[in-house]
Amino acid sequence: MGKAGCLAPVAGALLLASVVLTPAATQEKVDVALVLAVDVSRSMSQDELRIQREGYAAAIASPQVVQAIGEGAYRRIAVMLFEWANDTHAQEIVGWTIIESQADADRVAATLLATHSVGQRRTSISGAIDHGAGLLETVPFEADRRVIDISGDGPNNQGMPVTEARDAAIAKGITINGLPMITSGGVGQRFHIEDLDRYYTKCVIGGPGSFVVPVNDWDQFAEVVRRKLVLEIGSADDPAPRVVPAQFVLEETYDCLIGEKIWQMRGWQFDDFNP
């Protein structure tokens, strides 16, 4: 009995060690860890913010997206969604969640529809990329691919240069895809650029398989997001050429500081607005 009494603490310690070590050793595997970074800068109206929320909810819960998830190696993905504006605003709407069934997708959609977006000042794509990269560095799942899917209706005009944030994320093995919203109207129209899709291609996206899918009209928003999610979930192959570091291209260069320059020229007119 004395021996048993002496061995009990040791056995207890071994049991405790196994409990502590098990989660790290059996971390759940997913096909992709996907961060959805959604622009809520004040250049968008309340109606546009509503359409955006509803569009993401409809896309995530669509049968096509659920089917794409089911065709992966592990038949599950990890997703989280946050809304961003300036480089200090990143509000989590959906925390890291596993989707492997229609019921899972429906629950994420319901979470998105349970509240509404609130517009915030300025536009820091770089801040959103930096925040998304941090989330992927600590994702609680083992993912074959790590992706930031970033939407926006204008160029970066605050925070670090967008190319610095992009290149830092790519160096960590993260892919950045873009959803530029080339829509007209809204109080922030003076800060928009006509070739936002090209800006995203040259300055924002990067990494293996990176691509841009533009939104040209709010009526098509949900469908565009759905198609984009299917591409991100269903294949690691390149749907578009990769982006090399900023300005290091064979064709004519693109001014990736165009948003900051527009703000310097026009921002003083909107001191109370700050898109």
C-alpha cells in the first residue's frame, strides 16, 4: 500500500501532463483557415453596409459553398470575420469557427444577421492585413492554407503603406485575395479611384493563388462573394497570376500611395467625415 501511495502522485502527474499535451498534439485539421476582412469605412452608406452584411451571410450559407467545403481533403474549413476601417478599428463579428455542414454555415450566417455594421473613419487596408495576419499566426487549427480575403471600396489612406503590410503577410506564407467594390455614389466618392481592381492587383493581393474578383454593382454582391469563396475553398491552384513585391514589375509601375495622396489633397474638406 505504501508503494501505491508513493506511485499515486507520479501517476497523477503523468495523467495531468497527458491532458495538457493532448490539445496541441491533436489540433484539428482544416483545408483552409480563412479570414474575411470587411471594409466598414464611412465612404459606404448604411444601405451599402447592410447589403454587405447580408451578402456575406447569403454567400457563406449557400449550398455551393457548403458543397465546396465537402469536397476538400478534410471536408472542413475554419473561418472568422472582422470589420475594419482605420488602423485601430478591427471588430470581430464571427470568431474562429469550423464549418463542415450546412448547419454550421447557417449558424455563421445567423450571427452575421444578428447585428448591423457601424461605419468608422478612414481606410487602412494595411491595418486590416496586419490584423488578419496576426489572427492567422495564432489560428487554433492546423490549416493547409491560410488566406486573408479583404474587401474595400477605396485605396489605403491611413496607417503603414499597404505594400509593406502585404509583403510582410506573404513572407509568413499567407495568401491575400481581394474584393474591390468598384461602385459609384456615396459620400466618399471623392476618395475613390476608377481602377480600384488594378490597385488591388498591384498593391494589395499576393501569395500563392492570389486573385481579385471585383464588384461592379451592389446587386451582384452576394453572388460575387459566393463565387469567390468557392474559389478560395475549392482549390489551391492559381486562378490568376501571382503578385510580385510592389513596383518590381516588367510593365509600367503603379502608384500604391495614390490613396494617401488623394487624402492629402482632399481630406481637409472632410474633417468631420473622415472616410
